[in-house]
Amino acid sequence: MNSHTVLLFGPLRDKFDSNTITIEMPENCSVEDVLNHIGIEQRILKTAVNGAIVPISTELVAPSEIAILPPVSGG
């Protein structure tokens, strides 16, 4: 098992009432597995692992920092 830190922004921070959560996941899980585990719809998100934007299919081979970036709106 690996311990991952998930960084939450915008409405996700409000949903979880925190800007970070730590979760334990099996080795070699994907970002998509993490999103499914914590119940986040992934179709309109950007994700970053250790500071680099990555697709949700990215495999997590070591403890990682995962940022979940919701869409930005404004005008």
C-alpha cells in the first residue's frame, strides 16, 4: 500500500471541507482509481501528479501528491 496526498481546490475543497486528504491505495494504482475511491467525477477535471499535469490513466508507482484541478470559470 502507498499513502497518497490529494490536493483539493475550488468546489472540491468545499465538498470535503479540507484542502488535502491522505489515502492509502494499493501499489501501481492509477489516478483514476484514486478518483473513484474518493468519489470524484473525473470527466471534467485536470489532474497533476507531483506537479506535472497527467492523464487519469497514469499509474502511481510510489507515494505521490495528486492535485485535482476542477474547471475554471469566470469572465
